[in-house]
Amino acid sequence: PALQSNWLVIHVINYFISYSALSISFSAAIVYLIYRAIYRGRAQEIVMSGADSQLSKDVTFDKLAYISVTIGFPFLTVGLITGSIWAKGAWGTYWGWDPKETWS
């Protein structure tokens, strides 16, 4: 019966969406840091030459990371709450300190 609950489906879908969004955010942040390291100190040179597309890529990855976190974090929170509700129905407690439960 625990695996047939609707709360399980809601919990898993929320976590799937949140992990996907946070993975995108992580990847965009890494690319942002790489671009920033490559073009550090060359920003004025790039702007003066008129080829500021590199700087716009820099800002684009920063915005993508920010937007992905703002999407992923609420889904992560809802996933945690729905997981607790599901656990209460399945095992009679919102949270148990079982090692498998804690580390998963």
C-alpha cells in the first residue's frame, strides 16, 4: 500500500523536477565561472572592440543559473513536504531516524 499512494507520485515528480532544475543551475554556474576566468581582465578590451557577445554569454549563463535555482528550490521544498506526508501515511511518522531514510 505504501507504494500505491498518490503522495509518492507527487513526491517523486517534485524531486525529479527540482533535481533537473538544480542540475541545469549547477552546469550554468560552472560555465559562467569558466567564461569569467577566461575573459577576466579582458572585459574592457572586448567592449572597446565591439565584440561584446562574450560578455552577453557570461550574463546569460548567470541568469540561467539564477532562474533554475528559483524554479528548483520550491520544487525541492514541496518534494520534502509531500515526502513527509507520504511517510506519515505509510509508516505512521513524518520522519524516522532510520539510516536508510536519513541518507536517502
